[in-house]
Amino acid sequence: MPDSLLRDEDNKQLDELYGRLQQESDFCIGFPWNAKFTYSELYRVLEYPIKNNGDPFCKRLNHLNSQIFERESISIFAGLLEAPKSSHRGYVTGGTEGNLYGVFYACELLPDGISYCSEKNYALQRLLRSLGARGKIVRARKDGCIDIDHLNELRTENQHIPAIILANIGTILKGAIDDLSGIHQVLSEISIEKEYIHPDAVLSGMILPFLNMVLPWNFKAGIDRFSIGLHKMMGSPLPCSVVLTDHSRLSRFSSIKEKKSGIKSTIFASRNASSPIFIRYAFWTIGINRFKTRIKKCCATADNAIKKLAEIVLSTWRHRYSTTVVFDIPSESLTSRWLLFASGSTADIIAKPHISGVQIDRFVEDIRV
């Protein structure tokens, strides 16, 4: 029996891809994904056609699933985000569906509402357009946070219309965290009868639980539901996120037909079942305490980058609870070579577990040259 079912030219193509990925990952200091993970012990699971359908808390006809891992993953993040113990529900899905779920859910609850979205969150803007939802674009400050004064101005103009606030808990650019207390203040002053707050936490949702966060940001801050990206800091070969919401509010989202079928808490009925297994494996092998250590090391890496970049007279800074380093944009060739996120006159380094001081030194030396 041959060692490989592939032709020589097919193997060569795979080898070239593997080599390119190895080389490029060493320069990935700007894009928001973590390359430090090993899931080789889970490869045997990939021998089977597993998938998860609908609500992970309902029994399924399809027994080839990982729902027990999905429920355990939800429980972990419910604790990290201080969700209501008796009524939280959620599921594990791909990276973008979490935000799609949040926006769609909000529009179902408040079909006459207006969504307010930061000018810096292009993904949420696209979701609003794809759903045909009414939306207002809110200006962002220079640090990337939503401009509370402009939000207040827009809300005053539409004070009799239900409000859907699409906040940011760690923007991809600049790592900004919106002022949730200020947002609540705007809503309370205008006396809005109906409101919904969906934070996009795909970046910092896996950072803030492991820091001594002073500012309110989780369910205790009056959030309706969360989407937390995991591949960005936990690390995963597949984009994945955890969606969390309050079950008492979730029941208003479902039609009678959907309630009977058990597909009431998701957008798509069919999802990959590998991600929940990756999540459980990560928490088995790393655990809460070591994740805390990882995030602290990422903050230290970010501070080291700030120090090194400042030595070559570049303006550089980061938000207190972010691992994103913002600095003057370098040349186009360096921006491409080091996979930097860039917008306008600034670029970002996002300190992730796989980034080392050696990589930072090499990048700074490239700028010097």
C-alpha cells in the first residue's frame, strides 16, 4: 500500500503551502490571531463526521456531536463574564456569526429600533447593511473609543425610537474599549423605553477576564448578550467564538415553530463540532491561572514593544486594558512583511502568546534599516 494517496505534484503543493505558512506565521505580529497551540491529541476525533445542531442544551437526533463539550465551554465563559447563573444560554460558533447573532437578535426584539455603530467597526456596519437594518454611524475618538457626545446627539434626535447600541470591547484597530457607563448615562438621560446593548468582544473578551479590570464591561454592566472571539488569544486552527445571552430574554427571540424544534438559540442550524473540543482541551491543558499568566505576559510584551519603538522616536501607546500597541505607520513594505493592521497614519502590533521579544527586536531593527 502506498505511503500517500497523493500524486507527487499534489504533495509538492501541500509542502509549499506548509512551508509558506510556517514562514509567514513568524512575521504575524499585527493580525489578531494566536499561533501558539497544539491539538495533536485531538486528531483522532477528526476521523468522524461530527457536527452540532441548534441549541446545545436540547437533545438531538444526531448523536455524532460534541454538545457536552459545548455546554461545558459555555459554563466556563458564563463564569468568566459573570453571567446570570440561572438563566444564561449560549453556543459555540464561528468568528463572525456571534456578531450576526447579536445584531439579528436585537432587530428581532426591536424591529422598529435604530442601531448605533462606531465608524471604526466595519464588520458590524456590513452586518447592518446585510440585514437591511436602520443604522446610525457614531464618530470615534482618536483613541478608537466611541464618541459619547456624538452618540448623545444622535440619540436626542431619535429619542422616541428604540435604541440598539453596538458597542466595542476591544476594537481590532487600537484595541479600544467603549465607555459602557457613559453609554448607559446617555440612554438614561433620554428616558428610552426600549434599549438593547450588544458589545463586540471578539478581541478583548478573552483578555479582560484575566486582568484586574476596574471599568464595568461584562454582564454586570447591563449587557444583553456577548460574542467572545477565541482564536485570537486562545488559539485555534478554526475561527471560533462563544455566544452568551440571558435565557429569559432569549425566549422572546424564538418563534413557536423554532421552540418546538429546539433551534431557538442559534442563527444557523448546523455548526462545526470541533471548536468546542478545542476550547475544552485548551482549558484542560492551560487552565484559568495559566491563561492569566499568558495575558500578563502579553501585556509585558506590549510594554516592551512600546519601549523599543519609542527608542527610534516613534509615537506609540496602548490602552491600559489592551495588548494592542499603536504607533506611527512604517513603510508599506514593512507593513506587509510583518502583517500589521494599519489605518490612516497608524499601525498596530497585537501582543499575543506566540509573539516573543526576539520578534519585536527584529521588527524594530527592520524599521531602523
